Amino acid sequence: MVASQAGSQPSPKPPAPVLNFPNSPIPKNPLGEGRYIKTAAALIIGDEILNGNTLDRNSNYFARFCFENGIELQRIEVIADDELEILEASRRMVQKYDFVITSGGIGPTHDDITYASLAKSFGQELKYNDETIARMEEASRHRTWVSQQSEEQHTARKRMALFPEAGEVLFVASDIWVPVVRLEGKLCILPGIPSLFQKLLDNLKPFLPLPAEDARPFRLQVFTPLPESSIAPFLTALQKRVKPENIRIGSYPLLQPGAHIALIGLDRARVKELGLEVEKELQGRILSAEETDAMIKEKRQ
């Protein structure tokens, strides 16, 4: 009996399918021919963010995405899973900004109300998207628990494919069944899970009317060992002098003595020239691109 039990092995799990879904074709510019995104806002939805249970990484990732692509991110809001709040914020943001993203609230449970709330916000009914359901089933056919779900549980899963009827359903990643739903040509609905949020946002780029390369800002960082109180008069005068050139100066203190000075502007040559001036006046050192990237990544952790 013991030998018989020892010899029995559990059935191996079926391998996950290799997904290679076709992406959606690139639609016409939703803002109109010749126009591009200039301003953006992020609407982070979730009680779990507000009560401290979950760390919001998506707004930071979106901020960097906007900067690297020449978009001025002007607003980030975190709101509860509340229909009235979603209605008010989404309408206001779509009216004011060129590009709006939402994050969170698109799962199968009772508190995932983003799709339904946004449909109501823009006067639309909800409708199941057959292609999303087909991709969802294909992506999960190796999971035995899916076939064992009750009708009620299966219906809950299908809620993740119940979209505002007039929304653009954009499949932007060939290995993910979840699409990006765009409303009013501006508002893109993204999941709250950071890995999914980041991948879908990055793959959304070809579907966005982004600024040309020469319209994107350049950032230069200078490290100075001097305390902020010592460098404040110089930086105040410098910012006043370069404001007409649309160059922004920022100072970010460190725990140890010193600060990072950020210079941001469209004229790369002029920003570099000012960087040399700051370096000289503040006994500083211009940071390399690699050092700047490492510093930004460290702040995001």
C-alpha cells in the first residue's frame, strides 16, 4: 500500500499557451490631423491606495512616461472606488487635458466599478466585447480552475470584458489579452497592477499622437555639495533670468549635505550651457545620463 502511494504522482499541469495575439490597427489621430498631445492627467482609482494597503507606483511611472515623450503632466489625483467621484473627475479631466489615464478598478469583483462609472460619465451603455472574451479564454485555457467555475463566477470574470459601448478597444500587446479602452479620444483605461499598467502604457505609444522629438524637453542634473540655503540666492536669480526662455530650475536636497539641481528646457544646447554655469558657481558636477537614470530609479524604489 505504501509503495503504491509512493509511486503515484500528481498529473502535470498543462503548459501555459504561448500568446501571440494580433495588435489593433493604428486608428486616425483622435485629436485631429496635425494635433498632438501637449498636456496630461492621471486618475488613480482605488480605496487600497487611499488606505495605505497598496503603494501607488503607476502615477510615478506615468510621470516619467510623459516627461520622456514630451507631454506636460499637469495633474495626478487619487480617488476612492466611488461612482460620483469617478464621474466628476473624469469629466473634468477630459474637458481640460489632451491625454488622461485611469488606473485600477477593472477587475471582476464588486468594487471594480471603473468601466461602469466611466460609461455613465460619458452617457454610454455597457457592452461585452467578444474579442476580449475570446482572448481571455485563450489565455486561461490551461488553468483547470477556470473550467470548474460556477456560472456566477464565470459571469464575474466576463465583467472584465464589459466596456463602455462607444469606447475604442485597443489591443496593444500581443502577449496580453487585456486591451486599453479609450473614451472621447483622450481617456485611456488601464489596470492597476503595475506590471500590466507599465507594459500596456509602453505599448500604447504607437496609438498616441505624441510630440515630435524636437518638442520634447531635455533634463540636465548637477550635483552640488553646498546646502540649499547657500545656493538659494543664485538659483532664484538664475530662474528669473531664464524664465523667458521656458527653462525651469529645480533644487532637490539630499539627506547628506548637498543638493541635485535640475535644469529642464527644449533647447538642449542652452540647457547644457547653463549647466556649466551652475557647475562652476555652485562647486558642482554635471551628472552623466547613467547617473541621472540611476538616481531616478533609486527614488522610485
